[in-house]
Amino acid sequence: MPNHRVCFFGGTGFIGHQVLQTFIKTLPTTGHHTVVLVSRHPQIPWLHTLQTQHPSVHLQHVPGDIVQDPSLESLWAKALRAQTWTHLFYSVQFPGHPVEHPEKGWTYENYDYGGLRNVLNVLKPSFSHTSLTQLRASVPLRCVYISGAGAGQNLQKPWFQAKDKAEALLTRFSEDTKGTFLALRPSVVYGAKDRSVNALCSLAEKVHCIPLMGSQDIVLQPLYVEDLAKACVDFGFCHNGAMLNGAFDLPGPENITLKHLIQLRLNVLGIQAKMISLPLPVVKWGSKILKHLPGHLMNPNAVDFLTQQVLMKPPDILLNFIKNCLTPEEGVKQY
């Protein structure tokens, strides 16, 4: 296996952190591999421990905000230009997701698409002076992008539009540089550090009641975060799998309601709580008020994001992988 030189954007978040850990565990102890994490966080406390556990991997943290500071002279841009990369991973969300703050630049457009555009713009000069023959002879750059359910269908909500633009950008960039990319489109992703199911269960432990927006019958296709990470590594970084090129829907192995998913986790925790449905028009009305209060806690678009139902058909090429993913009942017992 050749040495890897991988740059992670979003490697400290819920999904990205799991992908990073899964990826590093698959690397051989021989050779020398370089993994750089670009993050807006000034410090990453767990990075030293991870480095100690995997001495064959050189881990480096480069602080920088790829959205707020897209300059070619920024620290992260210089670090990106300093090496020839084998892989690039991108899974960046804005603070406070899914509640956008346009006045701060915290939007789907800026993070799902704009940040990726800034990254690829930094890389472009590395390829622009390279001949077609040299491109074909060199190690092609492999990009792995976390998209989302509903992308690729020309839907009009801002999160769909941003991911569609990002996937189109990756297509053009890969064609121009003779590289490849994989965009995975999961639905709800859950696990030990998710901020949705866990937050509701924490609330239930305190007040023994969980308010749910709209209908309790919204159907999800939840995917355990470690299974998503495995898909990224197997099909994106191509360890123990087959390289896939393009964008692929990645639903979980079962269709269940949000109420059922929460109840499964409550059962594991031994918490009893009543779930109450809040009428969607009332929630929308309340979100318009919350939008203008300090903290920007909610807005109508975020309500739409949280109450949407997007069902996917598993692609044939991923059927066997999805069948081997943990069911929700199995997944909620892992943490």
C-alpha cells in the first residue's frame, strides 16, 4: 500500500472525527503516512493521544477558517500547497447547524459549497501548470465528500442547492485534474456524539418529556456513524473495498420513524418519557419569533430541515454493504 498524504477538512466534527479514526486504524504500521487536519478550532486536545497510538502516521493540525479566510496567503492555504496530496476529505458544517446565521456567514452555501470551492481554488494552480501526460502519470487526487439525502434531485431548499453545487464542482475539478471523487449521501446519522437524538434523550432524562416537531410518523433511514465512516474508508480511501466514483445515496438498513429511533435509545438508557407532537404550523410560527431573539435559536428553514422526509433507494452497488450495517436497534447499543 503506498504512503498516504491526506488532508481532512472537518476532521474534528461528529462525522469527520469518526472517519479520521477509522481511516487511521486501517493504515499499515509500516511506511510513513501524513494526515493534516485543517480546523477553525485553535487546539485539538485529543490529537496528541491519537498520534501516540499510531506512530507510523504523522498527524498535524493547521488552524484556519476556510470560509472566513479564503486568502491564498492564509496558513491553511500555504499548508495545502506545501504537499502533493493523495486524498482530500471534506465534511464541514457551520456553527449552530441547522440554524443559519447569514449575517455571520454561517450558511449552507458558504460551508457545504463555498468552503470546498475555496479549498479547490487553492489546489488548482498545482494542476494548471501540469501537462496532460504528467497528470496521467502522477498519483491522482482522490476527494471524499459528505453530501446528504436529497442531493442530486434539483430540490430547492438551501441545503440541497449547496450540496448539488458542491457535487457539480467536484465533478468539474476531477475532470480537469484527472482525479476522482466520491460523494456519499446519508440520511440521519446517529452515534455517541450526535446532537439530535442525544440532545432529545438528555432532555427526556431531565423532564421525562420530549417535544417533537410535526408528525411523529416522519420516516427516516438512519445510519450509524461508524458505518458511514467505514463506507468512506472502504469506497473512498479504498481500504478493503472497491473504489467508487461519483455520488451515491447511502440510506441506513431500515426505515423507521424518528419516534421509534428515539425510543430505542431511551430503552438503552432506561429512561421513560412521553413524546408530544407539536403542530407544525405552531412550530413554524414560533420559529419566526425565535429567529429574532438573541442566540438565533431557530428559524423556519431549520424547522423544514428537521422535519423533512427524504427516502432513498439503495444503489445496487452498495446493497451488500448496507445489509451489513447495524440496524438502529443494534446501533443505539454501541454507545
